[in-house]
Amino acid sequence: MGAISVLYGLALVSGVLLHLPRLKKDLFAVRPGRNLKRFWMDTHNVLGLFSLPFHLVFAVTGALFCLSLVLMMVFNTLTFDGRLFEAVPRATTAVPEVAAAGRTVPTMPTATLMQIAREHGGERFTPESFRFQRYGDANAVVEVRGTSTQALGNLGSVGIHAASGEPNAGQLSANQTAGTRDGNHGLYSALYALHFGTFGELPVRLVYLLAGLAGAFLFYSGNLLWIESRRKLRQAEQPRVHRLLAQGTVGVCIGSCIGVALCFPAALLWPERAVSYTYFTVFGLACAWALLRPPVRAAVELLYAAALASLTVPLANAVLTGDHLLQSIPSGHWIIAGFDIGAIALAAGFVALARATQRRARSGPAESVWAMPQTAQAAQAAQAARPTASAKTMPSTDTP
């Protein structure tokens, strides 16, 4: 993922540089009409440019998070003489691991620990969870984790010596909350908040949602434009690389949607098992199906499968937990209802995309990889018959 993030950043920067001269002139031009290729290109460029900051943040933070361990292994060997990993917990966590004293001592009440955390975290800090180390030991410590309002790096924590009756009971071992943390923790917290969108309320998260959807469309439309730009006109048989890219685009894009949707019922059916087993199994099957079928058939079939997978979210919620819409909406559980409504809306969207793909396959260019196989075969037969017909109608040049 770190390597992909680096390549992702390079693709973003190079794409902007390559298209910059044209973007200056056609920045706000989205020209619908009969020329669908131009419309897709305009939409691709506009979405790409305006979502560029969001995707650059993802590329940079993704590379740092995923490659940090690799970089630390290199620097640990070449620069720090094998002592870097001893310092990493102190630089990245509020409360490093502590050794047990071997003496049993009661741990302070959680209400007292929460009050201490609020006093030192400031009025903007809200405790949300506890992480105890050596609970019941004389060296017990607790890390009170929470969020701070009006801060980019909103996640933070307060470390407290938690053994009752000890000389250091109730004293701070660390304070890594907004406004008091050191530079390293401040930078790390800001990068985390930018990557996961935790620093804002609902409006910021909606912006992240829209920018993420724009990025998905950017990837999908870019692949389609690449295929269509290299399509050979008046030739039914297209290069194999175009068909493989179309199949890969369908399998990866739609397969990921199916896999994510099925993770929700999987979490309810098998709570003891990681949902990644479900996701990667479904994703692999979708990619394999796309490679075995013509691109347009695979697209239509997988889109309908994505619609059914999306409908399993509210269905599993209703059957396994009883939190159906008629229950969650009257009781005001809008987060639960929002998942169900969102899943139903996605199912309707996948069905609409499947029907649009079918219309495009029937009425679009016959030589496209997105044409129905029968249409392409008919075009190939017409092309093969065209020279014969021309020869029959050509006047004879033989002299009597």
C-alpha cells in the first residue's frame, strides 16, 4: 500500500502537469451532448482538479503510514546502531509499556481518573476510553484517550499513574492532548486526522465522502477514456489489452463494492471472524468472474450482484438484530437507519448503472469492448462482407 500511495501521488502530479495547458482553457467546461467521450473527459478533468488536494493528502499520508516501518528498519540499521525501535514507543504513544512491580495494589476508580484527565486535557478534551497497563499492580498506569474540539489533530490521550496509595498516584506520566503535546505527536495526530477525516463534524465528513466518490469515478472514467482513446475504428476485433483492462476495471471496481457490502452481514453472522476473510474472498471471485466473461456481460452481472449485496445490509440488520427501518426511525437511531437507507440507495444506483450499461452495449459503437458480443460479431461479419460487395459492383476493366 505504501508503494501504491507513492505511485498514486506521482500519477496525480503528472496528470495535472500533462493536462494543465488544456485545463486553463477548459477548466469549467463540461459539455454534454452527442459526443460522450468529450463529456466524460470534461467531467474527469473537473473532478480530478477540484479533488486534487484531498487525493494528495491521501497519497502523502498513506505513503508515510505504510512505509514508516520500512524506513525505521533501514534507519535502525544504518543510522541508529539498532537502538531506534527502543525509542519508537516513546515517540508514537502517549504511555509506553511499563514493567510490573510485582506488588498487588488497588487501581484508582475510573471516575477519579476521568476527572484528572479532564483537568489536564483542558475544557475542549472529552475522555472516551481507557487503556490500562498492569492493572492491580503498583506500577499500574492508564491512558485516557479522547478527542479535543477545534483542533486538527483532535485525537489525544493523558497518561496517569493509577495505583492507589503510591507516592505517584494520580500524577501524569504524559499529556499528549491538543495544545500540550510535543511536535512529533502533534504531527502524527494531524496526519492521522487528515487521512481518516476525524477532525471535523458531519459537514467535513460529507466532503470526504464526496471527494472519495469523485476519486473512485476518476479512476473508473480514466480507464474508460484510455480504452476508448485507443479503440480502433471500424474494426470489430480490438486488441486483447483493451479487453483485459476493461475486465480488470469491472472486476476491481464492482468487486470491491460487493465485498464491502457483504462485510456488514458477515460481521453479524460471524462476529468472531475478521470481515477481511469475507471481503477478499468475494473480491477475488468477482475479479475471476470478470476475467471469464466478456467485459459488458461481466459489468451488468456484477452490478446486479452489487445491488443484491447492498440489499443484504438492511435485510441482515432486520433479521439478525431487529433494527429495521420501522424500528430505528421512530426510535431516533439515525446512524443505524442511515446505514440501511444508504444501502438501499446504493442498490438502486447499481441497478440504474446496470441498465445504463445494457443500453450502451446495445446502442453504442459495435467495435467497442463494451458492445454486446452479438453486436460485435455482426459488425465483424459486415466488415468481412464489405470488400466482397465492392468487388461485385466494381466495373470490369477487361477489354473485349
